[in-house]
Amino acid sequence: MPFREINSKMVEATVLPGQKMYSQRGAMLAYRGEVAFTPNIQGGQGGVMSMIGRRMAGEATPLMTVEGNGTVMFGHGGHHIQVINLSGDTLYVEADRLLAFDGTLQQGTMFMGSQGGVMGMVRGQVTGQGLFTTTLKGHGAVAVMAHGGVIELPITPGRAVHVDPQAYVAHHGDVRNKLSTALGWRDMVGRGSGEAFQLELSGSGAVYVQASEEKL
């Protein structure tokens, strides 16, 4: 079910009988019609193993199952909302950035260390994000949260994209990631920062970058 963007911080979704969607708890702002919100204990479309994977990953972001017949407005913490439409590919996103998504999407968990080996593990240490990340696969829409506006940068073969790890929001497609180091002027004067590390994404797909280095 597509999301309608009300403004940069609110989206509206149509809920139809027989369909489900999932949202972060506390994300519902208002609704019309006969809509029910229940705590989700099955780990979304991915089932119990998906739930166990997220618990192991420390991604215990609680979800609500949304069902019924009506429209629901979502928003959370005044964060900017970016709607991402998937056409059979996989979205990689931190669990706490998920605002709401189609129930048709299959949810899972991926060990980031499997992309880039040891450097993938280092990424988790440096960014403060878990070594695991949430995956959503299939056909449907996802609403994610970020600080400030979000830009979508295409990733094409032979042209890698380098992103500040703190500004990274999500990515999709056949993409490899690794953490690289770069010594800049801040390091030379003894004021190291996130710029000393860059997340390099290569392959074919897109990465979403927020206009801030602030975490949710």
C-alpha cells in the first residue's frame, strides 16, 4: 500500500480489509475508519526466526500490526520521513529508523560483518549501530525516519559512493559495503571525527543519506 506524503514529517496510508501493515509503536498520529493496532510478537512477515534474529542483534524496536479499513497518519519525534518503494529488491535499514511498512514485505536480519568481513564489524563499532541490520524484501512501500532531508544517491558499477557512516540511512540493491579510513585536517590537528571513516558502497543500487550526522 503506497504512502501519501502529507508533509516532510507526516505520511498517510490506506489500510484495506485483508491487508496488514506494520509500524513502530507510537508512530500513529491519527486515523479514520475501523482500524486496529495490536502488538506484533511474530516478527512481521519474517516470522519467529526474524524476531529472534532482531533480538540477537539488539534491535528490539517494537512493532505494531495495523489492520482494518481506513486511513492512518504516521509520524514520530518530528523526524523527516522518506518513502522508499521496493520492486522485488531488498532494503537494508537500521530497525529504529523504520516508521511503517507494507505487511507484504518479508522482514529479516543480516549480519553486517558478512559484507566487508572484519571491516563490516568495525563499521558497527564506529557508528554505534549494531552489527546486524534489518532487511525488507519484496514489492511494497517503506517509510523510514531521518534527521533533516534525505537524498537518494545512485550506486553504479565502477562508481562507488562514499558516505559518512553517521549520515547513512539505508540502501538497496546488489551493494557491497566496507569501511575505509581517511586522514583529514581534523586528524592532523588532533580533532578526529567521523570524517576519519567513510562507508564505501559499490555495486548496483542506491543509498539514502540524511542531512545530519545526528543519530535517531
